[in-house]
Amino acid sequence: MATVIVGLCVGSIFALMACSIVVVHRGTHLVNFAQGEIAALGVFFYIQWVVLDGGRPVVAIVAGILIVGVLGLLFGIIAGRMARTGDHLVPLISSFGLFLATRSITVGVWGPGEPYQIPPLFGGDGWQLGGELIPFSYLFVLGVSVVCAGGLYAVARFTTVGLRIRALVENRDAAEVMGIPTARLQLATWFVGTALAAVATFLFFQNNYVVTGSIDSVLIPAFAIAAVGGFEHFGAVVLASAVYGVGSQLMSQYLTFAGNDVLSLVILVVLLFLMPRGILVAKSARYSS
Amino acid sequence: MSVRTDPATEVRRRRATPPRAVWGGAAIVVVLVLAYLLSAGQPYLATVVAGAAVYATAATGLDFVVGWLREVSVGQGAAMLVGAYCGVPFLEAGVLVAGLVAAVAGLVTGLVLGLAAVRVKGFALATYTLIVALAVELVFTSVPALGGGVGRPVIADSVVGIPLDTTTTAMLCVVVAILGVLLHARLRRSMTGLAWRGVGLNPSAAGSVAVSPVGARLAAFGLAGVYAGVAGFLFALVSGYLAPTVFGFELAVLMLAMVVIGGRGRSLGAVVGAVVFTVYQQVAPASAYSDAAIGVVLMVVVWFAPAGIVPYVGTGLRRARRRWWPGSPGGMGKELVA
């Protein structure tokens, strides 16, 4: 049981990261392959300010998330202009360029393979369940993820902004005719999506060393999970994340760490091959940019 | 506006200008001589030349996907990895046999990468290639029988009886790159190449003229894999060492940058991109930030000059030719008729 709960905690990080990809895609029909690298900048900003310079953690976290959101917004503005060229490859290739540039800068500033540690935001031992200990940090991760996902759902379902975004997703032209500021809403989705990725990154590094490039271990499964959800369906993304998290935790009891990672990825690859348009997604859904 | 050529001028032009094959042959000879002069007796420069040729081979292969199919694949590094790991154990049977095995291994990897291309496109396909590439890298890193993350040395004695030193290895890489570019150019002008490019531009229209989009997409991915497999094997020969981490995701993104910066869909585009990248690596001070400039240049080029730098070079050459050789193609013998 404890393994399942830890799996759900781990899966919630993937879910949050995958949701951040889906948020951006639903609003803009674009995908940013540098999302993880930009999100990791927030964590490195936190390390610089708190761990190395002794600043205040809460302020650094909020500032880190906001900075990442603004960086996502800036790339959104550029990507939006690039999309107007009519060549769908331009924003896609640019996101790889951004990835290369951001990775290079983080390696240059914070060193290749240099391990940093974030002090856990939620201390204490953990919760005893059936003779096994579930660390509080994992439960904290699950709690924050649930709050973020719930907040996202509430905004989308019960607010005017959410309604407008849903209208934008359904039909951009119709939304524009109705006076909805679609361009501004698209920028808002860039901000929210990238900031959400920053939250997922902070949560991931609560229980892992911060090393440049290590965010790939979250981002790539998250991309696979988002693809399994057809880059559209939040329900499918959450379900796939939970299955991935619990499955990988259960497998880790029988396989080495690397073997576990390989098997999890291979399962995702097979799933993507069998259902490349995603599970729980209508055939008419749009996949290409 | 159409271009009409006066028949008499056309005859004079044909007599005055050598055929395309002569230009191509002369260019190949110049490249070979230049490569030899650079690499003979200078092990470091030979390694640089060989590296550029290997990058050019892999990037030219990637152009079948990026330039012709108009899709993004970041699996080229994985195909290089599989090609290298499958080819190196056959070195005892000879370099050519090992290269052939690497090509077949690359073909299979390319087909696996392209399987999703049958059903999805755009970023969904890019995501699939990304995940497959990472899975391949993880498999090779985590399985000790394959060398694990530590890697293994690669030793080759000779190729067709010629001892393999740094110079001959560099020349072998250059020859393979030239053959790769020639095949790309030949395919580009053939009906097959036209069909593949047509599928990239409009799959429905291509399908309506009896071109199979599925077959074309799979074949392009497979051929890209062959190029990558051979390039990966040569990479192992040049570096004398084989480790999975060398062929990571960042190498695949760099390949993409070479194709885009050089010029998508053109036979010389990837070569120019590879040469520019190699020269930049040598000129720029060794720093962790060096790839940042490539990332920024990639963004700028793909946005403001999506055809890459080759068309600009081509325009410059045409202008020079108009000035210095008026009877040449595109020279002053043509009349513009509105």
C-alpha cells in the first residue's frame, strides 16, 4: 500500500508537468520542448538565492515560479509570431534551439553534474503505514499537486477566464468574433503552463538532487504521458501519470533503477505506437501544429 | 513573369559552360584534395576533418526527414548509437562488413523511429522520436553486456588493405560523406525524391497521384537511419571509443541545427551546416556556453531565413558568375519576359 501511495506521489509530479504541456497546447496548439529547461531555471534561481546566498525560501520560490512564467510568456510571444509564418516547423525547431541555449547556460553557470540539494520544505519523518514509512515530503508533493490540479480545474470550470479559454480551445475564430481577446488568453496559457512546469520541477527536486539536465527524467516521461493523452485530455494525462508512477514504483522493487526506467519508457513507447493519437481521445482531435 | 531563353544564346551558353557533372566532379576533387592536405601528417586536423565529415553524413540523412518530409526527428543520435554498437563488433571481419552491419542496424532503428510517422505528424511525431531515442540510450547505458555507461575502446587496423591511421580514417569519412551527398542529390532529382518531397508538402495531393505517403515516410526515415548508422560507426572509428552518452539527445538537436542552419531540403545544406558547426567549434573558445550560441542562431535562422544559408551562398555565386562569366546559366544570356 505504501508503495502505491509513493507511486501516486511520484506520478503526481509527472501529471503536473504533463498538464503544463497540455495547458500550453490546448491554448496555442504549440508545444515547447524547452519547457523543462526553462522550468529548471526557477530551481537554479532558488539555489542561487537561498542555498548559495542565504535568501528567504518562500520569496525565492514565488519569484522563481513567476520568472519562469514570464520566460514562458516571452517564448510564447516569439512562438506566436513564428507560427504566423505558416510553417509549423518554425516554432517546433525554435523550441529545440531554446532548449540548447538554456541547457548550455545552466551548465555554464551552475556546472555540469554539480549536485545541489534543496532543503525540504516539509520536514519530519513520515507516516507509518503497514510497517512502511511514507516520507512527509512525498505527501507534501502529492498535496501540492492536488491543489494545483484542483485550482486549474476550478479556474477552467467556474471562472469567466476559464470559460473564455474553453471557447478559445473550441474555436478560436468564433471566440474572436465574440470579442474574446484570444491573443492575450494565449499568452496567459503560456504563462500558466510554464509556471505549472516550474511548480512540478520544484516538487521533483524536493526528493532529488538538483543536477543540470536531470529534469529530463521528468520532462521526457511527461511528454510521453501528454502524448498518451493526445496533448488534449487532462483526464487521460492524470490517469496515465498515476499508472506510470505506481507502475514504476512497483517495478523498482524487482528491477534495478536503470532497468526500471528502461521498462517504463519502453511501455510508454509501445503504448504510443499502438495508440499514437492518445487514449480517451476522439479520432477527430488535432495533433499536428 | 516567365523566363524565355533566346535559342542562339542557349546554344552559345551550352557550348560555353561545362555540364553539371564536370562542375560536380571538380568540386569533389577539390574537397578530396583539401581534406588530404588538411589531414596528412596532422592528427588533430585529421580528426577535425573526419568529425565534420561524420556530422555531414548524419545531418544529410536527417535532411530526408526534416527537409523532405517536413517533420522533426531527434532520433538521429539513437540511430548513430545503434549503428556504432552493432558495427564495431564486426570490425574483425573488416571495416566494410562492419559498416554494412552498421547501415542495416541504422535502417532498422530508422524504421522504428518512423513507425509513428505512419499515423502522426508534427510535434507528436517529434515527441515519439524523442522518447524512442531516450529509451535506446537508456538500454545501452544500463545493460552491462552492451558496455554500459562506461563504454569500450574501438580498434580498427585497415580498410581494403590500407592501414587505418588518422589520415586514412579522415579520408574514409570524407569519401562516405561525398557518397552520401551524391545519393541525396541523385534522389532529389529522381521521381522517388520528388514523391517524398511531395508527401512532405501535401500528403493528400501526393496520395492522389498514386504516391504512398506511408511508404514514402517510412522509406525516408529508414534511409535517414542508414546514414546515421554509418555515421555512428565512423564516429566510433574516429574517436577510438564507444560510449552511449556521446550519442545523446543534445547531439540529435545539434544535427537538427546543422540541417536547418545549412538549408533544409538541399543536398549541400547539411554539409554546409556541419562545416559551419565544426569551424565554430574550433574558432569559439572552449566553454560550456558554446552551444548557447548555436541554439540562438538556430532560432534566428529558422525564423528569419528558414531556407538556411545555402540559398544566400547560391545567390552570391550566381551574381559572381553573372559578372565574371556572362554566358553561364543564370547569366546575361536570358531575357526576362513579363
